[in-house]
Amino acid sequence: MRNSVRPRKRYGQHFLHDPNIIRKIIDAIQPRSHDLFVEVGPGRGAITRPLAEAVKRLDVIEIDRDLAAALKDQNSHGNVTVYRADVMNFAFETLVQPGEKLRLAGNLPYNISSPLLFYLLDSSHLFEDIHVTLQKEVVDRITALPGNRTYGRLTVALAARCKAENLFEIQPGSFSPPPRVKSSFLRLTPLQTPKISAVLAPAFGQLVTQAFNMRRKQLSNALRGLLDANQIRSAGVDPSQRAENLDVDAFIRLAELWLQQGSLRGDEKSLSNRLK
């Protein structure tokens, strides 16, 4: 693609240009001839071209008007559809038929990376895998282990739904303009059976958020209003622990207990109303 399309700061654009990194990304993704791929944030098409050469169909989502137009002009393989759209409002389910799975690749804008990952989580059942370039700090958080200072809400939310792998680092000079921070290439593989059900997901999300909003407090304080110390203990969790020390399974047990307690209180209230 012509380099006359200039990066726009408001979109957080940093265009990948390093041929060695491009080759390394494609080798990690291993695109196949039958794949249905969607690319987010294609920029000037560094990954778009090799993907289009290898896969059955490639849908590209680009918010920048000039980049979207240039990508359409470069569709020499005839299997690329360019959507000029905001990925945070994009309906990925429109790209697949029942029984089909998408593979996703992208260079995610650093200024919306965490909200975008949570948005993708809501559609994780649509994806076979997700390969994205992110700020190294974010990938370190996603792949952190309990007890690590970078372990947090994003770590736990993803671990309940995906296997996360930090594949390799990318230096700032591989992009134009170079970002001020290092990047990493991440693979997310949605679990065939997520650890949390659709019914549990809202309670799980609220409990995890509250716990990490007060991450330095003991759980008995951090989860006040949701569960008391005895209830936390009954889930096999020490109430004097902090959120950053719990693995995802412990959070799931706490969320299940809270949801159960809420259901019981709801049943008691319903019965009380009927007896009046």
C-alpha cells in the first residue's frame, strides 16, 4: 500500500513495517487455505497481503477512511472484504454461518486495547483463535500468575474463557511511527467449554471487578456487600487473602456462591410476598 496514508494520532496508529516481524507473525498464525479470517486494525496492509494469499476469505475492519479506501484498491486476490467501521461496534456474528468459526488477527490500538479485549470476550464463542499485537505491559498483565503485581481483572476475565500465550516481543522500531513502549504478540485460544456459563458471567464479572478495585484489601473487606468472611471461607478461600493471590477457579467458586446466595434471597423474598 502506498505510504502516503499518514498515521493519525487520534486512532493510535503505528504501522508495522519490519519484514522479519511480519514473517514471524505469519509463521505464528499459520493461516490455512480453508480459514475464515478477520483482521482488526490492518493499517497499511502489512499482514493483510500475506493473509489474503493464504486463506479462503479475509474480512478487514478499519475505521480510518483513507486506509479503508487504499485497502480496497489493493484487493488483488479478490477474497478481501473491507469494512470501514469501529470495531467496538462491529457485529462479528454477521461474518459466519452456523457451525463456522473465525480466526482473528490484528494490531490493536493501544488506547483501546483493554476495552476491545473485553468486547471480543463477549463473542469468544465465534473464534477459533485470536492473534493480536498489544502493548507489552498489557500482555504481561494478561499472562501474569497469581501473586504477581501485574495480575489483575483482565488476567482473570480472560483466563475464565481463553488460554493466553505471550509469543514474542516486538521492538518499537518495527513500527512507523515507533511507539514509546515495547509490544508483544499474543495468542488467545478460546476454551471449548468456558469455565463460566452465560448465567454466571455477570456475577463473576462484578465480583472480580469489585475485588480488584480494592486489590490491597483483604477479601473480607474487598467483597463487603457481596460475601462475608464465613461465606468466603465456605468457598474454600481464605478471607484474609487479597484478590491478586487468587487463581481463576477461586474467583469462580466465590461467584457461584454469591449467585446462589442471591437466588436464595430472591426465593425467600418471593415466598414472603406470597404469604402476605
